[in-house]
Amino acid sequence: MKVFTYSEARQNLAQLLSLAQTEEVEIRRRDGSVFVLRAKPQSPVSPFDVRGVRTKATTADVVEAIRHSRER
């Protein structure tokens, strides 16, 4: 685990974030506070991957609704 002071962390934020992708990074403040920074695991699921919804609407109903919305 790498340890940075608060000032070092501010000055090297990009490097610190890159490092946090592979290991935990510790940031220490002058008052003795200690913080640990680590990357959040990425979700392998696409945000567009949503479950379908069952309705009583038919394809004809959907097509009719689209046509109706385009007429206005």
C-alpha cells in the first residue's frame, strides 16, 4: 500500500487515481486522519441491459401509437 500526505495527493491526483486501480492508497492528513482510496469494481453489466416488461400491448398497438405521435 502506498502512502501519500494530503499535499502529495492533491498535487499528484491523476497518478494517485491510476495507482488506486491496482492497489489501495492511503492518504494521511496533518491532524492524523487517515483515508484509504481504492477503485470501485466495475459492473460487467451494461446499464442498457434491462429486463423486459410484460404488457398486453401488441406490435400493432405500438405501431399505431408511433404513427399517432408522428401525426402531430
